[in-house]
Amino acid sequence: MASSCRRPEHMAPPEVFYNEDEARKYSQNSRMIEIQTQMSERAVELLNLPEDQSCFLLDVGCGSGLSGDYLSEEGHLWVGVDISTAMLDVALDREVEGDLLLCDMGQGMPFRPGTFDGCISISALQWLCNADKKTHSPPKRLYTFFSTLYSSLARGARAVFQIYPENSEQLELITAQAMKAGFTGGMVVDYPNSTKAKKFFLCLFAGVSGVLPKGLGTETVDRGVSNQVQFTGQRSRFKNMKGKSVKKSKDWIMEKKERRRRQGRDVRADTKYTGRQRRPHF
């Protein structure tokens, strides 16, 4: 999850980055189409939908409709939302079978409660972790998205997000806001020991907790390398978190001590985290 200066979300806001040229790539590049289809297939598998039954699904960040094509092939009805008009124009030109809606996911999902049987999203959620405008607060935008998505899903439904997390702090921020909105679930990691094949899927349960699926390639996982990170609907204490370390965690305490040292204050050693011995008090 190493940071890269070439990450698309660092180059421009999504509605700017996905312009006509970029949108055209997604409809003409066979490699992109193949990857998008594979990830959509895996996301639908993780949804664990009833067999031989047509479901009504939401595709968040639907782009040019490549993931929607797979949903249609599987016999499902779907609605796609995206912030890029260029991407949606390509989807219209391709005559995709789903309904399309221009929408900023950070402003919430404008659907009635219980509308969808499930939700998928491919390579879109991490964009909410950036503040593209002065008024943008990533934690607030993530919570707005997750809370409105939770409402729009039928109870017992799942939402699966394939994401490219930049670092562990970003994963923590995303999952904290999902928890706060009422979801349970966790992160499923496919092929955790592979640099190229490794994929992250955030699998969320709405209303009813389920068993977190196993990641692919688990038979080759080394000891100490987890392919699942699960969380529950316990009350969250992540209010106003803006990419900072979780309060009361080791990192949070060490950062606080370091700030105090830089300010010239006397900081007491803590054997719990530093290994240094405290002087006995008599």
C-alpha cells in the first residue's frame, strides 16, 4: 500500500481526471476492460446473492458501464452513479442496460430506503479520502456516503468495494466511517503475498452481520499475514477524524508525546510503549 505520486486521485478531482480522453480509454483498452470485468465478477461473488434470481443492484462509480455490463450478463438490473459526465456519456454511447445518474457519492445516495439488494463499486471509494475543495472533509463525506448507502440497501444486503488503499491510515479512516454508519463486515484481501495480483475488497453487511468471506490465494498465505480484517458494529469513537491516528492508540500517544517534546515540555517515559523504566515513587 505504498504511496505513489502517480495515483489518479492525486492528479485531479475525479470529474476532471476522467475527461473525454480518459473515458475513451475505458471503452477501447482491452486490458482495462478485462481487469474491470474480473474485479466486477469477484465483487458480485462476494455479494453472495441468491442463485438463479435477478437482483436490483447499485453500481457506485460506474464509469463507462463496464462493471454494469457484467451485472447485465448475470441477469441483474442495476443503477449506476458517477461524478464524471464524460464517463456517463461513454456509457450512454455504449447503450448499457442500466439506468445512469450523475452524482457525487460524497454528497450521499439519493435513493429511497431499502431500494437495492446489493451494491458494488470498483476503484472508486478511495477518491473520497481526498479533499478536492476547501469545503471537503473526507471523514464527513465518507460518513455521508455510507449512512445514505446503508439506508438505501435492503436489510441483510451487502456492499462490496474494490479499492486501492494508499496506506493503512486510509483503510482505518474508511472502515471507521462505515462502522459509524451502522455497517459491519471487514476487508477481504485476495492474494495477499502477491504484488501484482493483490486486491482489497471492503465487504460490508447492512443490518445483519454475516461471515466474512475468505480471500483468494489463502493457501499460500504465510504465518502472520492476514487475508481478512474484520470489524463489528460497536460504537465508534472516531469523531472528527481527519486522517489522524486513532485516539488512545499507540501511534496517537507517541505523536502526542513527540509534539510535547518539540514544544519543550517535560514528557514522562511510558514503559508500555517505549520499554524505558519509570523511576519508582517512594
